[in-house]
Amino acid sequence: MNYDTYGSNAVELAIDLANAERDDPKWATAFLGAHAEWFEPAASFDLSADGSRQAERTADLIRAVAVAGSQAEVIDRLNALLALASPQPYATDHDGELHLHYARPDVPVLEQLTTTVAMGLSQVVVQHGWQRLGVCSAEGCDDVYVDTSRNASRRYCSNTCASRSTVAAYRARRKEEDPAAAHRSQAPGGTLERGRDGAAEARGLR
Ligand SMILES: [Zn+2]
Ligand SMILES: [Zn+2]
């Protein structure tokens, strides 16, 4: 899958926003601060209550796009998100390479954020398909992700969730494949015959 760097960063920013913890009333300001590299050094990240609500709505819409189950749903939700954006293409070589940004650096940070994530997410969906977006399959995690793997095989939001699930699946399989262990633990004073079978099975597995 070939992304341009800016576009792929923009969609990762969108995913980060959708997954951001919102327990703290100042969460949106904290989010902007944690992604300060997107903005001018002098930018202010202080948001009004109204601004926070707008960031919340944007985050909700990104999530809604990612969890959508049909193309019609995706189009609806994507268009609701795009309605919040005001793209103003802006050419720059700030990182040494000439490229386009979706938003100008001199508009308020919240407007830059909204526009960048809406455009970034839309680009990926129209170029690579909405199936590239998904929800983490790990138990107890409902973070969303964008799948940039070559064969579209991603199932987890992070390596942490992937390895946690691999370990859990391995343990579950071991339990199933080693009924001898279950016999032994369920029937401590079991018949001699069963005990022998269990021991044989256990040896075979080791
Ligand atoms: Zn750039
Ligand atoms: Zn996860």
C-alpha cells in the first residue's frame, strides 16, 4: 500500500484522535499538545468548552466511519465529518520535501486538526477502501485502527494488543489440546485406568 508520508500521518492523527481518552475535561488541549509537531511553534492549544465539544464530535465521527459496516454508512459518516472541514491546500517544504498540506498553518489549531483528520481519513478510504479501517479484536479493547499492511491482515490496534491476544489464544489452545491435564486436575483420586491414560497423553505431548 503506497501512502504519501503526509497523508499517512494525517490518517494516523485521525485514529489517535478517535482513540483518545476523554476522561479529563481538558483532554482535547492535552491531545493537541501531544501532537504539537503538526502546528506552528507559537500555536495555542487552549480550547474553549465549545472547542472541546467540537473535537469530541470530530473524534466520534472518525470512530463512526471506522466501525461502519457498509459502504453506504461509510459515505454518510464520512460526509458528516467532511462537512466540518475547511480544506485550504498549502504547499510547503518545511521538512525539506515539497508537499501539500490540507490546512493553512495560520488558521486556528482546532480548524487545522479537524480539516487534517477529515481529509486524511477520506483520502485513505477513497483510495484504499473502507475495509482498511477496523476495530481492535483484542478482548477488552475497542480502539480503532487503519490497516496499512500489504495484504490487509491487521486485526489489532497495536502490537501490545496483538501479543496479548496471541498469548491468550496459545493458553486456550494448550488447555484444549491437553485434556490429560484436565483429567488430572478434575479427578485427583480417579481410576487407575484413567490415570494411566492421562500419564501417557502427557508424555506424548512433552
Ligand atoms: Zn508537512
Ligand atoms: Zn487494542
